[in-house]
Amino acid sequence: MISTDYSGDEGIDGIINEDQFGFNSIYIQAKKWNRSSVGGPEIQKFLGAVAGQGGTKGLFITTSTFTREAIDYAKKQLQVKLILIDGKMLTDLMIKYNLGVSVVQTYEIKQLDLDYFDSELV
């Protein structure tokens, strides 16, 4: 993953090269928002940035949510495959892949050892 500078990033926060030559790249935009949903204009701007780089794949991640307008706009794109990850999906992925999480408590699950009873009855 290549992280772009904050200033002059042209709407792209990072780039994942799927191969060592960079033939297939995924362009990333990440927004840490607490206040409101990401709307259609932000998605349009990001898609313009991806297209400006000649990209065909984009990943827009937010800690917030997406408006219906943003979701619908992303779904109807044909030139750029765009995946939207909201705060709920982000936390689910973080838990699944143990990224930025810690274990609070573990549980021990026990079952009967049926061989124990067989050996005692002989």
C-alpha cells in the first residue's frame, strides 16, 4: 500500500497495487467522520479522482455512514468498481482480522471425553 501526502493527494489517500508492476491498482479514500454521513458529492469527487488516475477500482472507507444518494450513485457506476465501507462494516472487518482490537475475555468450552467412560467400564 502506498500512502499519499495529505496535501496534493488529489483526492486519493492511498493506493494498493495488486501486482508488483502496478498494472492493477485500487485507489483508497478514507474519512474519519463523527458528525454526518458521507454524501453523493464526496463520492462523485472521489470517482473523479480515481478516473483522473486512470483507475478502475476504488475503496471509500468512513467511520461514519453513507447517504442513500451516495450508495445509489456508487452502485450505478460502470467505469469504476467502487466499494463503500461504513463504520459498521469497518469495525466488523477490524474484529475479523484482529486489526486494532484487543481480547477482553476468553471462554473455555468443555465437552465430555467419551473415551474416559469406555476405559473405566472395562
